[in-house]
Amino acid sequence: MSVDGLTYLAAAEQRRMPWKNGGGTTTEIATGPVGSAFDDFGWRVSIADVASDGQFSIFSGIDRTLAIIAGHGIALTIDGKPAATLREGDEALAFDGGVPTSAALLNGPIRDLNVMTRRGCFTHAVRRIVATGRAAIQLRAPTTVFVLTRGQLAVTSAELVMRLRAGDALVATGPARPEQRFGVTGSGVLFQIAIFPVDGGATQSEA
């Protein structure tokens, strides 16, 4: 469903697809620009279920950010550097998708949120929001993807109210305005993913 620059993406309607290296499956939430495919996207937001240790797919020219949304976490070895531990609630980890990366599960399967942008075309910023009660979220990017990973929330824009359950997503597109805000009511964990074109004049720190 799409209304006034807002597109609602129900969890049940999102596409599952194999990993690029064939080692698992991913739920693709949203990609851009419209019509882009797996090999030529400008940006991509997805959720993966990781059940075993292994190598990540190589995405040359892609900047990636990873956040754990369920499970006990993973240890990531990126480009031969000492392993970085990532658990649910930690700040999302950004890294170069084109370098060798492997993951070791800390204690059983995990689920992660993965954001990718093509270097030189787009950048991105990821913010984890723990919502309790009522809050206002400011939009500062031409494209913002909201992904609810836990709980239930009602998101309000002007007179439009969209109700999200865990796994649902909302994509907001259009000119970013400092006064543009979404109201959020309920309890849950919401990820706000700001997508910036490289010539858009905004920086990741503004998300």
C-alpha cells in the first residue's frame, strides 16, 4: 500500500531469496531505485537468518551496516582484523562489503538487519529507536526506511495512521524538510534507515 509518499510493506509480503553465495536466505525488505535488481541496486535493506558460522557474500563497491535484532550475537572477522563482537542492542556496525568477512555465532542462531548502499551513489545512516509510549521522529533524508523488529507501533503522518507489527516496514520518500516528523505510539524496537544520494547535500550525521 502506498499513500502520499508512504509505502507500507507487510512482513508476509516481503520476498525471501537465497544469499549471493548460496549459504542461506534473506528477506528483502526494500531496494532502490525502483526497478533495480540484486546486482545493480543503489540501496538495499534486508533481514537475514544466520544458523551457522560462515563467510559473508562479497559485494564490491558496497558499504554495509549490520545490526543484530534477535539471538545472542556474532563475532565478525572483517578483512583479517581482530574479531568484532556484535549483539542485540549494540550500535550497528558499518564495514566495507567488498572485503572478506566471516561470522562466528556466539551462542546459537541470530537474525540481523542488513543495510547496503552503492559507494559513490548513496550513503546511509542507521538509528535504533526503543519506543515506549509516544515519540516524534524527524525525517531528514529523501528516503527513509522504517523496520519494526519487535513489538507493535502506530506511525502517524498528518492524518494517515499506519499500524506496524514485528517484521513490517514503512518507506517514506520525497523532499526532506526539517519540520517533517512522524508520530510513533506504542512499544517496540524500530530501526530508522536514512538513505542519501551522494549529491543530496545532507550528511549521515543529520539522520
